[in-house]
Amino acid sequence: MFSKEESRQLRQEFWTSFGKSFPRKWLLYDTKIKGVAFKFHFDTKQALIALDLEDVPKAIGMENRINCWEKLVALKGIFKSEFLPDAIYEEEYFLENGKEISRIYLALDQNVSIHNKNTWRDVMEFFNKNMSLFEAFFEEYKDLIKG
């Protein structure tokens, strides 16, 4: 077991190492569409990349989320055939805090842990390759998604 501080340090070391190994600016929250963000996730059980749709701002959030989701579902065939065939679409995805979002994601299909440095290289390569494809899809179709 790791203490909270040891775990925090390992997480920081992983993300710093990832940034140095694959130095580039990722889209993440800079999608120019309210409530739409790319995420990297790596914990003690799994690693995944995701495109999350949240209800932001509250007044128009759900409507915006539904509109974006419908456009992403309409593009699903192209996305899966040309970019990430194993991506999973979940219209109702619940985060650990209970918040409901819509999510398209791809998980690394192997046992990994941010506490195990021997798995870091596989995760970094997975992140770099697949998030690059995800962003390429988004860049190509963002005007349609935003529309």
C-alpha cells in the first residue's frame, strides 16, 4: 500500500514523465464547445481516454449535451471505422461522484496501475496513439459537432 503522499508523488511523476515523453499540447478542455472535454484517466485499476459531455452551464446544459451527443452518435460509423473501432459510447455514464455525463471512451485492455512504473510506458503509448486519433476525428468534424 502507498500512503496518500506517495500516491500523489507517483501520479505527479507519471504525468510529468508523460509530458516529457510526448511533448505536445492536447485539446483536453480547449474544444471551444461548452461542456465538451477530452480526458486522460489513469488510476490503480485502469487507463482510458474519453470525450465527456457535461451539462454546463446548467440552464442550457442538458439541451447542449443532447445536441452534441446526437451529432456524435450520427458520426459513430465514421469514428469507429476510420479512427477508434473499439471506442465505447455511453449516453448515461456515472462518474464516481454520482454525476451523470455522456462519454465516448477507450480503455487500455490490460492490467495497469499508476502505482506500477512497469506499466507506465504502455499507458503513455496508449494515451499518445489513441488520443491523437480521437483529436484528429474531433478536428475534422468539430464544426459539425458544434453546429
